[in-house]
Amino acid sequence: GENVEQHPSTLSVQEGDSAVIKCTYSDSASNYFPWYKQELGKRPQLIIDIRSNVGEKKDQRIAVTLNKTAKHFSLHITETQPEDSAVYFCAASRAAGNKLTFGGGTRVLVKP
Amino acid sequence: DTAVSQTPKYLVTQMGNDKSIKCEQNLGHDTMYWYKQDSKKFLKIMFSYNNKELIINETVPNRFSPKSPDKAHLNLHINSLELGDSAVYFCASSQETQGIETQYFGPGTRLLVL
């Protein structure tokens, strides 16, 4: 089955700096890669996703890149703000209707 | 107008008891899920139902039994609760759109077994 590794497990950045979280996956048939943000005591919420036919996607201060050959994808947050502090999860799935396999999560702390 | 809701939000109970968690979604989605998030924040799928039919059943003890009375509801019943069952349980739902199934999570049920 699919295995998703996520690094780093914790990330501390100064407000205004960039944050990068990296994930690798094992199943070459995976074609959908969402990222979820979970604030303390809250539910995971989708912030951005990418399909395998796209190499990069941006939404304001967040961007995701995908390298299908190397089987890794990354989340980039620019101009970080204190409200970006949360746990971020990457995930991968093969196709619609199939299960999401989550990475272990990255706890991001943005210091003012 | 809550999209995915769960009850109860908190559940504190003794070892050996039987308890149920309920989930409802008003998004009209066909697929619903149960996830377990342990103390280290690791999110792991337990079950998935599509139109009331079980489609994913991960390696979960038989003490956990999901039930889907209709496609808007997916309940989780747990028998003979153990200390290790303490976790946050998230329900989620999804609907395929152009080959993508974005999952929307409920607020979670924090279960503490004493």
C-alpha cells in the first residue's frame, strides 16, 4: 500500500520568512496530493491540492510543487504570519474513491 | 449550516464500556469516512462507506463497528473500550468531482478512556 513520509516533523520560522514542508510517497500510481492545515483543537482543513498532471500550483502565499519522477511533493508558505502556526499534513491517493494516506504531520510555529 | 457534524464532541468513559459516535453530513456527498488521530497527531483511516456500502476497512479491531443508515450518516460503535482507544475520532465526507474527491472533516470527537 501507499506510504507517505513527511519532513520535518517540527518547523520554527520567524514571521515573514518562508516555510517549506516536503513529502515523499511510495505508490507511483498515486495521482492526487492534498495538503491539510490543522489548528490546535480544530479539524483538518484542505488548503491546497495538486493533481499528477500539474507540476506546480499557487494560491496567494501558499504553493505546492510535485515531482512525479522522484515521487515527492512540497508545500511552500511565503511571508509567514503567526496565524500560519498549525500542524500541516500532506496526503496522497491513487484515484477518486480511494483512500487518502496521510504523512505524519509538520508542526509549524511562526514566531512574531 | 454545518457541513459535517459529529456528536458528542467529548466523551469520557470507563474501560469496558460500549459507546457510539455519530456523524452527519449535509453536503450530499456519497462517501463518508472515519479517521483516528492519536496523541502524536497521526491521522489514520479506519473505515470508508460509499452510498451505505463499506468500501474500506483497515486493520481495525472487531470492537469497532461502523453503521451507515443512509448516505448522510455514518456512526461508529465501539465495544469493550480500552485505554488505547483514547484518541480524537474524525468523520469526513467526499464527493467525486472531475476525478477528485476532496475530503471535508467533521470537528472531531475527543474520546478519553479511563
